[in-house]
Amino acid sequence: MKCINPIDDRFCQKSTKTKHTKLGLYITKILNAKKYFKGNVIKIAVVDLEKSRKYPLNFICLLPRNFDSKTKTPYEFSKRFGSESLNVAKELLNKSLETDIESDIRNEIVSRLKLLNPTPKNTAKCINCGNYFEVRKFGYVKLTSCDECRRKKREEQ
């Protein structure tokens, strides 16, 4: 088990001050975890930096991967922060990206940020320009390019 202790001078400057407490993230990387399907597991805990400087004493809760409202039991994070839980999670993850961290942990944080900003189901990425657009069906085929790119293509012909 490899622990990455972010509670040092750099991290305290990057921590988020909310109306509740001064929050930070404690990131733990577990190598070769046998009880999980994939070998390496990264867990992100939310800590209160005003309580204590040591990890187990300042633990609040684990940061969930997604904030799905369809779950039967709400996450502890959602219970504590209520309606602003999504904004607090985004703030904490964005602040943690500013520090110098390993690539595995950076990828995990980026993937969690992507889960917090999902694209709607009826949007797709244009294959020409890369912008997102609303998907329409043309017969049995879904369109893969946006209206602007299709308009430019028709003008060129």
C-alpha cells in the first residue's frame, strides 16, 4: 500500500475554503489489491484541515466517483454538503490537479472530473471539427458531423 500524503505546505495553500470548513483531498494508491478486479486502486478521501494535520483524525468521507441521484442510499458526501456537493467536489478535484502528482493519480482525477461533467445522451462529437452537437437521425443512420461542417462541405462541392 502506497500512501501519497498531500498535507504539506503546498497542499494547504491549494485547499478549498467553503462555508463549512477548510477542505482538502487525501489520495491513497493501493498497489496490487487482490480483492479488486483491477490491480491498482486509487481512493480519494475528503479531509478537514482545521481539525487536524494527520489523516485518520481529519477524515470526513470518501469522494464518490459519481453523484447519481438514482442510488438507493445517498453517499455520505452528498449528505454532508447537500445541494452544493457537486460544486465542492469539482473545486477540490480542480485544486488537486494544480499540484505536482503522479500520472496515475492525475488520470484518475481527470476521469472523475469527466464523470462530474457528463454530456447528454443525445449529443455527439463532430468528426471534422470536434465540437459537440445534437444528434439527428437521417433514415437509419445517425449523423456524425455538425450542421456547420455539413454546410461547408456542400458549399465546397
